[in-house]
Amino acid sequence: MDVEAWQIVGFTAWVSVLSVIAILPLGLGVAWLLARRIWPGKTVVETFITLPLVMPPVATGLILLEILGRHGWIGGALHRHFDLDIAFTWRAVLVALGVMSFPLLVRSTRVAFEEVDPRLEQIARTLGAGEMRVFCTITLPLALRGIIGGMMLAFARSLGEFGATVMVAGFMPKTMTISRAIYQAVQLEQDALAYRFLAVSVVLAFGAVWCSEWLLRGRRH
Amino acid sequence: MKLLLQKIVLPLSHFTLEVNVEIAGRVVALCGPSGAGKTSLLDLLAGLRRATSAFIQLDEQVLTDTARGISVPARHRGIGYVPQDLALFPHLSVRQNLLYGQKHGKACDGLFSMEHITQVLEIEPLIARGVRQLSGGEKQRVALARALIATPRLLLLDEPLASLDGGLKARILPYLARVRDEFRLPMLYVTHNPKEISALCDALLEMDRGRIVGGG
């Protein structure tokens, strides 16, 4: 593979890592609320969060384009006030990957929180700990393997994202990811390049999913 | 200790917990068949559950008064709790477990210092270990020490010896007696065992299907 192809691999890995880091605080918060609290509208929020998993990715991408484009609600405001564009930039890739991998992160993390014995949290409170201390010293460390497993799963999902990303980021060279590069190479009948991207993609995805499974299995035992 | 439990109403799966009782005494045994509502009552006292209706007063402080919307959070109640499953934090060392409830993270001098408590309960050699490396009896003493180091003004013990075999029970019982005599701390002690009641307690409450049905 040439330098340009490796740049695509590097960009894909970098933006996937960044998207997981970006969705982590919100993902942890939502997962904890779903695991530990009963509140009105919980089922609606759960369903809404799961939507990107079951909707056609291009449909999710179209929604993002409507919101983040220059005429969109968020994209328009950012363009007018800060001269900042989202659609068809690397930021669009970041948002698309984050949205598509968010449900996986929340689902894994929620299970990890649910598996922490609530009795431990209760006893920590009787020992004088406030909610934040209970979360940081009891819940989070005990759920950590599951959370990291969920992050690896979200990372693996980001690596392979195609449909939503192609809608909001197109085929711009600076925003090219592995999956879109494979598609483009096949379209241009550059089969050898497509297979090389395929090999890299398999290695990265296998590594991420294997780590995730190892961490999640370790949590169960 | 004077503990007032009035107008307690808490629906449970098979019956409703309904309690009106004034508890006085230093070590009070709470006994009754399994599923009588004893643990639920301790949870209410510790502020871990919310009742439909409740008035709970410990000495001069109102801890819960649903009529006036008062509910002191568990962390401000000053009530130590050793649950049946002990709930030791498995990812922390014995030392970290013991220090978890220490006030403001500062060493406490005298009676409730970690040094004194670990000495009384003979767990000094264990403090560098992980919780998973402890035997049943050692875990029991560590859980007790952890609750004591938080300097509670009332200690709730939920069948602390239930999971131990006969020999181990006999070995742990004197430690509980030492805690009673050394720290002079009021305790509410859930047990089925007449030996434990006679060895430790100076008053008795019997519970059945969510109600106090006897005492002495």
C-alpha cells in the first residue's frame, strides 16, 4: 500500500478512537441512568438510542446531513456564527461514527453497570459516601472491564461504518475512511487495492472485537 | 439509645411492613422467621429504602418523616450497617475497605481509630490483603471493623453469623461481645439464634409478616 492508503488507514483509526472518546461521557451517563434509575420516558429514550442500530445507516446519515448541513439546524448556526462547517469535513465523519457506535457503547456499559451489586453502592452510602464518590470508587471500577469492552465494540463498529458517513462526508479525499476507500477502489476496478484495504480492515476489526470479547468474558467470570 | 419507629408502612411482595414501636436498650435483638421483613426494616432505618409512610427518630434527631417530607440521606445518618452478605468492596484491599468510611479521610484518634479497632478484632495481619483472600470469619470481622471506623451512633447487624459454621460462629461471637463492651455502641442485631441473643442482647423484638409481634 502507498502512503496515501496508509493515511486513510491512519485517519480511520484516529477518527474512530476520537469518536469513542467523544461519546464516552454521554454514553456513561445515559447507561448509568438506564441501569440505576426509573424515570418517565425511559423506554422512549432507550428506543431512540437503539434506532441507529436498526435503521438503514444511510437514513441516519440523511438525518445527520439535514441537521449538520449548511442549511441545517446545527450546521447552519455554526456556519453563520463561527464560520464552521461540519458536513463534508472530518468533523462529519466524527459525528457519524459517534452516532452509529453510541448504541453499542450504551448497551454494553448499561449491562456492566447492572452487574454491579447495588448493595455495595448502598453500603458505601452508609459509610458516608456521596453519589459521585460512590460512582467513582465503587460503580465505575467494578464496571470497568465491561465499559472498556463496550468501547472496543464501539471502536470496531466505527472502523466499518459506511452508510451514514458517506451521506455526511461524501468521498472527499481528506475524509476518506477504509470502508469508503474499499467501495471507491472497487468502483474504479482497483481490486488489488480494495483487497489490501480489506485485509487491514479485517485485522483491525478482529483485534477490536477479540479484545472486547475477552474483556466482557472476563467480567462474567 | 432511643429509637422511635412510628407509622411505618412499606408494601413488600407478600405483605405490608407495618411497624409502630419504640426501641430502647443497648443491644436489641430483632428475630423472626425468614422473610418477616427484618432486613427491609433495617434498610428503612439506614435510609436505603423509602417507605410509603414512616416516622423514624433516633435519640433527638428525626431521620425520616414522610408527612413533613424529611428524609436524611443514608450518608448523613451516622448509622453503620453490616448486611448479611457483608458487601465488602471486592476491588479494594482490606485497608481500603476499612478506610472507606473514615471521616474526611483523616485518621481518627482513640476508641474508633483504625489501629484500635483492628486490634480489638484481631485483623491487623490482614490489612494488606485483598478481600478475596479472606476466609468467612475474617471477612465478617473486616466488615464489622469497616462499619465501626466510620464512627456510627447506631450499628445495624443483619444476621452477621448466619453464613458461618458452628465452630466459626463460636469464635466470632466473643468479638461481637468485645465490640459491645469496648465501644458501648447501640446495636440492632438481627438473628434467629437463641445463643447469640442470650450472649449479646439486652432486649428482644419478634417480627412476623411485617409486624412486631412480641418483645422482652
